[in-house]
Amino acid sequence: MPKAKSAKKASKKKTSKKSTKRSNPEIPEMGEDELKRLQRNRSKGARGGGGDWWVPEIGDNRFRPIPFLHNGEPHVLVEQVTHFNVRSDGPISCRGEECAICALYDEVDKKIWDSIKASTKYLCNALVVVDGVEKQVKARLPKTVYDEIMNRIDPDDDEYVPNVLSMKKGRWWKISKIKTGPKPMNVKYKCVPLGQVSAATAQSDPVDMVAMLRDPIDVDMEQEIANDLSI
Ligand SMILES: [Zn+2]
């Protein structure tokens, strides 16, 4: 039986009869001030998440990040820090410096630590090309991709590329996912903006990724889990 939804009033916008033509939402162009703000806020993001996410496939992936608005301000990538394998009903969000699971580093043996240590990913809206067709997705990406994008929007970085995130005259990116060994985690990523400047069109309103982050669980419950793990 599906979980009962909280009796929240549906905040869905009332849409008048949709025409068959898909509306192309206007994504705000980001100015220099906004890009500077993204740089300032670099790596300050939060935790959580869930649902269906696109991740790069082995080989070359065509990818174009789409900015979204949170409280009226544009964002691109949101940090998500999660602990897996600590609870049977799913991962929990890391509380950062106060996190009881992270505090187990010296308490548990390396094998356990490797399975429970925080995993950091970056969430964003993006256009990707799947089987030759452009598709809008929610993407979950490794830090390498995050760093490449942040480097290219930083005017003080050697790798700065003007307008790289612009929807009107920005770039597609190539994410290469390369196997480095037999295990699933034996991969490395390369991410570069492609040379050709082009306009892109979002297919639907980008998701507010900040709002999607899951809150950390209750402090006492987190401590209890940590105690169980350290036995
Ligand atoms: Zn943690």
C-alpha cells in the first residue's frame, strides 16, 4: 500500500489547458555577481536526496548543467553528503562536524569504516544525450565534475571560460568515465566544456535541488546507530 501523503495542500500550479507544444521555461542568465556568489558558497551545501538520478555511464557523456532557483537565487550544483549501510531503511544525511557516524573513524575497523564513511555527491539539473536524444534529467555527479564546473566559472582560475553556464551562449560538456580496475568503484572522471558555443532549452522547470536534500535524522537516533556500529 502506498504511503499516505501528508495532507499538504497540493501546491501544483493550476495549468490551463495545455497546448500540445511543450513550454520552454525561461532560465535566468547568470551575471558576474551571481557566478561570484556561487564561488563564495562553494562546497557549503547540505545532505540528503532520493529518487531517480542520472549518473554518467562508462565512456563519454554529453552533458549540460541547468541552473535552478532557490529562494530566488540561481544555483547549479548542490552538495549531498550521505552515509550508506548504517540503517536498514536507507541512507542517512551527514551532519558534518557534529555527525556521530563520522566520529566513528577511530572506533571501527577499516572495512566497516569504508562501508559507512560519508559519500559526497553533487546534485544538479541537466540536459544529457541518451541514444542520440536530448533529455532533461536530475543528475548525481562526482566531485571531479563539480570541481571542473566551479573552476570554469571562476574568473581567477586559469581554466575560466566566459559564459560557460549560459543557456543562450554556453557550452555542452563532455564527462568521460574511465575504468581503472575491476571493481565498480574503480573509475575516474574527466569533465571538459566543449569548444562549440550554443543555446540550450530546458524541457521543463528545473527542480529545486536544495529543497530535495533530506534533513539529518534525530540526534539521539544517530547516536544510537553509532553506538551499535562501534560494538
Ligand atoms: Zn557524517
